[in-house]
Amino acid sequence: MIRLSPLLLALFWILDVADGLVVLSGDTCSSPELRAAIEKSLKEDVAQTLVALREELMTNIKPAHFVIFCGPSTQDYKYVAQSCHFCTHSDDKITCHVFESNKK
């Protein structure tokens, strides 16, 4: 279960520009593959989770150009991202955010 504060939900908007239209989305995950990668990679601490998630993305999801950040699930996060493929997922201890980057 994802624990996001109301403030974070208000700030968590992904800006997607397609065909000249601006679309705002409050969804927390646009990709079942990214959600599965995060679920598989959640470990006992943040450092282990980051290493496992990076390896999972590089090995099993192509292209492997992502921005990843993880932290305690009890911490509030504030960020802005522009990406069509993204996911925020957590367990009781750790929350991870993954955004596909535009790097080619």
C-alpha cells in the first residue's frame, strides 16, 4: 500500500505533453513493469533497495535509463517530474519512485 500525504498527492502531478495538449495526472504508477520491479527489489534498508532496483531495471527493462530515489515510507516526498513511464510504490518500510529519463 502506498502511503502518500494529502500534500504529496496534491504535488504529485506528472506533466505529459502530447499532440500539443498538456495533461496532468495524479496517478502513482503508469507501468505494471515498473511496479513489479520495485516490489521485487524492496529490501530491509534503502541502500540495499536502491542497488537491487537499479540492477533489476538495468537487467529486465529496456531502455534502462531511469531516475530512481527511495527513502523511508514514513517520510513525505515533494518532487516534480516529467515522464510518461513512472511508478511510486512502497512497503511498510521503504518507498521508491522511478521515472524513465529522456536520455538516449
